Amino acid sequence: MSKQKYTIDDVPFKKFHLRIAGFTFGASFCDGYALGIIAMALTVLGPQLELNAMWTGLIGSSALIGVFVGALVLGRLSDRIGRQKVFLISFLLIAIVTILQFFVSSPVELFILRLLIGFGLGGDYAVGTTLLAEFSPKKYRASLLASLNVLWTLGYVASNFVGYYLGQIGSDSWRWMLVSATIPAIVVLILRIGTPESPRWLVSMGRVEEARQIVKKHLGPNVEMGETITSTDNQTAAGFRGLFSKKLRKRTAFGGIFKLTIVIPYFAIYTFLPTILRTMGFEQNFFADTMLNLFLLVGAIVGLWLLAKFSRRGFTIGSFAVLTVSLFALSIMHTGSQFLMLVAFLVFTFFMSAASNLTLVYPAELFPTEIRGSGIGMVTAISRIGSAIGTFLLPVSLNSLGLNASMIAMAVILLIGLIVSIAWAPETKSLSLNEASNPLLDTGNSSEETDIPLQEIRK
């Protein structure tokens, strides 16, 4: 009896899938840790380096600015030279530069190093998500991609606890906080050596036999590609021009605005969480900080269930609605009961973390293989430059306008995300990666697995 034949989209979950997921999960943990530890370090290095509000905002947002550039440059590069090379190079850069943070002596040096760390993280946001999506079976794709947010949140929460305890060792504790991110970065770098190239990318470049060999070696001889080669033009990716073609520009706009309006309040608020808690009157804020970090982690985990339970559109729209209302409630209760403020903040935190799962699932499903790296890179870049601006402006806003006005501004941003999602969010749940990334199927007709010819994308 012959073995049952599978495609990449419907193959049963294998140890290899767990391995690829582990490499990407580890990177996601590092991303959350590296971006979270700066919030704790700023509370110590700010007075030591005599940072004003501008420098505090610049250093707090520097990694996010780097993510903007790295996502664009390395995301596009991954469409040209392959996922695997960028997958390795990005963490080599992160590991080296993270060590150098220990030796900085001025705000300028730290700002530049944080930019470079962000550059590497930007490449990993684009390429790690892409590689995991392109290897994942349809049945497990959303859960695996969303789990990246759980690990990101775990890294962020871990950085808060590590930072809290390292903060007790003296005035130079911030150096140890920042360099502590080197340990997980080096572990991830070593484990990534030997990662295979994405078979979907190889097919899109016309290198079909190489793709088949990788699939046979890692997924089994009874697994076929199941990819449609539509044109010899696939040997050259369409790049950024394809993202703004007639057929894809709405998806590019939705992906960018959707992610932008989630990450602006996320990064702005949680980068300066200790400062915000003090402004709210929580002078001894360890309890409040611990509760919020716990709700971040629980929200990310429960978000996996919500992602499986609800449609992509429904989860997105519902999350934006709850986030807008809860943050607006927090802003108007600023001078009221601390208990009610904390409850509103916990509700906001829970749903913000749950909704953040979508930011790692949706972008991978919006774009065809030929420009998936560029597409995820573009969406990430749009979101991160916005979050960098928001993170830079928040301490200035808190200084000049106060907490109430600052939180209302964040609530308005979330309201924009709600409106855009109602108008443009496509439904991609339960579709193969080819179907999900095909805007011609946005009407709901997914009976055929169809890919968009590259010449059509360019129109």
C-alpha cells in the first residue's frame, strides 16, 4: 500500500515543525526581552547620564527606529537572497551589538547601539515570521505564529523581573541589565545554524528541485510542494512596487494601519510603564507592575484560544472596540479611585496582549510568497516608525499635557484602528497560505487554491 501523499499545507505536524518554531520562538523571546529591558534600564541610567525628556524619548524609541529600517531592508533582502541567510545574519548582529552596550559612556553611543539592535530585530520580525509561515501546515499556522507573541510577552515580562532585581546592585546596574540580553541572543544564534531555506521561496525563484529536496529531507518523501508556479517572472521578486499595485495596495494599507494602531499604544505605554504608574499615583508600584505583567502574559496565552475560536475579522474588530473603551475609561478615571484605574488598566493590558497575537498572524497571510518578506517588512516598518514616534513623544506629552490627554490620544489611535478594520480587514482563517494571500479571494470564494501571477501583482 502506497503512503498517503501530503502537501506542505496539509502535512501532519512533525518534529521539524517544532524545531523551526523553536528557533523563531527563541528569537521572539529575545525581541521582547531586548525591547523590554530598556524600560527598566532607563529608570537607572536616566539620572546617571543626566537624560532630559528628549534623550529619554530618543533612547526609549531608538530600537523601534532601527526596526523600521531593518524590517524594510532585510525583509526586502530576504525576498532576493532567501530567508535562511537573513535569519542567521540578523541575530549575529544582535548578539554582537548587545554586548557593546556594556561599554557605552554617552547617550549618543547608546542611541546608536540601540538603533543597530533594532535593525537586527526588524529583519527578524520580517524573516522569522515569513519562514515559520512558509513551513507551517495550514491547521497549525495561526497557532504557531500567534505563539510568537506569547514568547515575545514572556521575554518582555522576564526583562521586567530581571531588571527589577539587577536594579539593586548599584549605579551601573543598567549596564548589566542591557548586556543580559546577550545570553538568549547567543543561544538563538547557535541553534539557528543549519536552518534550511524556505521551499516556497525556492519555488518562487524557479529552484524547484532544491525545494523538493528540502521537503523530502525534512518533511518526508510523501510530501509534495503543492505550490503553483505561475510565471518565469517568479525568478525575480516584485519588491515594494508589487505591494502598492492595484490588487494589493488595500491589503498593504490595512496591514500597516492595523499593526500601527496596536503597537503605538503598546510600546509607548509599556516602555514607560514605571513612569506612568507613578503618574497614576502608584508610588510603590511593584504590585501594580507585577499584576500588569501577569495580565500581559495571561492575555497572550488566552489570545491563542480567542484566535482559534473567532474569525480574524471578528477578533480584530472586537479587540479594537474593547481596547478603545478601556483606555478611554482609564483616561477619564485619572483623578478617581486607584482601584478602578488599575482594573481598567488590567482589562486594557489583557486585550492588548491578546490582540497582539494578530499582529504576527495577519501580515504573513496578506501577501503572496514572492513578496511576503517585503510585505511583512513593510507592515512592520510602518508600525515601528509610528511606535517610535509615539514612544519618543510620550514622555514629552506626559510632561506637558499630563496623563489624561496622553491616554485620550492613544484611545483615538485605537479608534482609527477599529474603523479601518471594519472597512478593510479580510478574512483569512482556515485558508491555505496561497489562498489567504490572494486578494482575489477576499469575497470569500476560496474553493480553489489560486496564486496571483506576478505580472498581475505588478499591474
